[in-house]
Amino acid sequence: MAPSVPEDFSALTTVIVVFVLVYLGMLLGGLPFLQLDRTGIALLGAIALLVSESIGEADAGRAVHMPTLILLFSFMVVSAQLRLGGFYDWITWKLGKLRASPPGLLAALIGVVGVLAAVFSNDVVCLSIAPVLIDVCLLRRLDPVPFLLALACAANIGSAATLIGNPQNMLIGARLHLDFVAYAQEAAVPVVGGLIMVWVIIGWLWRGRWQGRPGAGPSAEAGTASSHTMDRWQATKGLTVAGTLFGLFLLTDWPREIVALGGAGLLLLSRKLHSRQMLGLVDWQVLLLFIGLFIVNHAFEQTGLPEQAVANLAACGLDLRRPAVLFGMTFLLSNLVSNVPAVMLLLPIAASRDGALLALASTLAGNLLVVGSIANIIVMDAAARRGVIITWSQHARVGVPVTVVSLIVSGAVLLTWRTGTG
């Protein structure tokens, strides 16, 4: 049944204006003359629709997809447990102590980051590892730039391996009811191939130039950081819960969000870590971004305009229900407005068979440019705070070929998978 068009013309106009402004903000990262980031814009858009009564409170509530929010929140709590337990610091320093050549250290870093991002989210992994990685590189008199670029690219690619690796994958999996194991099987080859390409490209670009700048030394924090000891009990508790959740996702069809929420609840039952500490590390900005976009997109969808736009594009030969067109549009929108807003725009026209396509294209597209992924920005900001400058061109020299190759591999694998199961 076609979506109903709002009877009130002013409500229709309000919805269109709000939608355009919100997605312009997604494209620009803010709005002129206003101190708003993407989260603030999405939230303000939802508020404008509610205050203007362009969408009712009950309708707005139904627009918010609670399973996605619950799953996101739950894994943020799991990651908070590991951060407070010192797990990420510990594993980064362990990598730094490996008696390996720079290419060997790079390979180990890419492998570890890829695995961690598949379970604990690319943004969290980059946020936790980047500062310590810089100190590790400086102590070993290595240039931090290639290792930081590897961290960002490997985190993005590794997060595509599962339906819990990043926010957009959680949304796609929950909305399209994707099977956890089946998706992981489809994503395995593109992810592994992408991680290998990160190592090959960075290794080739920095061959013979691994040493740091003369005079560059460890930061003031490096000495204390290197003596950091992991809280074994807290880290073990977090890893045990994470491992149990992952196993249940693989072996059962229980609702992922409810299982994950139970795990988060167990971690909040702590005699040492106060709930204020745990919840303080939850990324409420991301949760609010999702809520705002859910409401704005739902209101726009109800106008019937997206359905009409899809029909018009199909008449022009760009049928978004064709896998190749949807793959290309996902890549394009992900680099224009970021992957989460892009996925929310495209999900209404996607079927279950398109889940892996959406997840892989939107996630792997994040390596193309610095602004394509929050993980990239996190790494560059962490580097800048330590006086390590990563330019857009340096990122592009790695990100562009990695993205192109990984998307080609993904497209080939998805085509083969569909042919084999069709």
C-alpha cells in the first residue's frame, strides 16, 4: 500500500524543508552560522517535526527502531567495560613489544584491529587504540602515520565482518532480519581481502621510510602509559560476556538485542566499577543521531516522495532495486552524507537479499575519504593532539586504492554468492 500524503499542505512543506536541511547538514557536517554537528541537526529536525505537529508523538515513537538502539547501547556498555579494565591499552602495548620488523608489526596491528572491530565497533577500537599506538611508535622510533592509517582502514574493514561491527550493520541486520552466520560467510572474503590490501598498499608506500622524524620522541604520557597494567578481572569479565554473546549469535536465533542487553546488565552489576563510569563511556551522541534520523526519515517516507523518486529513477534506467545500482548508490551516498544516514535512506527499498550489499558497500566506502567514516576522524584528531599530522592526501593515497579494490572484491563475491544460491 502506498504511503499516505499528509492532508495538511503546510505539514507536507515542513517535512520536506526539515528533511532537506537535515541531510544538507549531514553532507556539510553542520549548518552555516550554527554550532551544530550531525547529531544536533538530526535531533533538531525531529524536534521541529514534533513541535510543528508534522508528525505525532505516537508516530514518532513507532518510527524509532528500538532493537537497533538496544543493540547499540548494549555493546557500548561491553566496550566501556573493556576500556575501564585497560584491555585496549594492554593489547596495544603487547603489539608494540613484538620483536618484529615494521612490516611485521603492521601486519599484526591490522589483524588484531580487524578482529576487535568485528566485535567491539570500529569507532570504539580507534578511540581506544590510537593514543597508545602513537606512543608505541614513538618509543620504537617509528613514523606513526602509516600505523595510524592502518588502524583506521583496518577498523573500518574489520567492522564489516559481522552484523555487530558498526552502527549501520546493526541497523541493517535488525531491520532486514539477517542471519548472523550467513552474513559473516558473505562478508569473510571481502573483509580478509581488504585487510590484506591495507597491508600491501601501506607497506609499499612506506617501504624504506618507516623511521620517525629526527628529534621525534615519545610524548610525556608515554612513560606512564607503558607501565599500565590491565585489570585482569574486569577485562576478563568483559571478554567473557562478549565471547558468550558472540557465541549465542552464532549458535542460536535468539533476539540479538535482548541477548546483548542481558550481557550489558550483567556488566553493570559490579562491585568496583560504578555505573556512572560505565554509562559515561556510552556514546549517547550516536544514539541520539539514530533517534533523530529515524523520526525525520519516517516523516519523509510518509509523504510518498521517496517512492515516487525511486519510480522516476527506474524510468530513467537507474532502478535501485537492481543490485548493481543499489551498490553504486550506497557507495555514493555513504561518501556524501555518511554511512548511517545513507543506509537509513536506502533501507525502505531494500529486501533481505540486499542486506550484505548495503552493509559491505556502506562500510567499505568509509575508507575512501577522511570524512567517510567517524573512525577516520577519530584517528586524525588523536594524532593531531599528539602533534602527528595526517594530511587528507596521505589518507587518500591509502584509502582510495583500498576502497576501490575492496569494493570490487565485494561486488564479485556478492554476485557469485547470489548466483550460487539463486
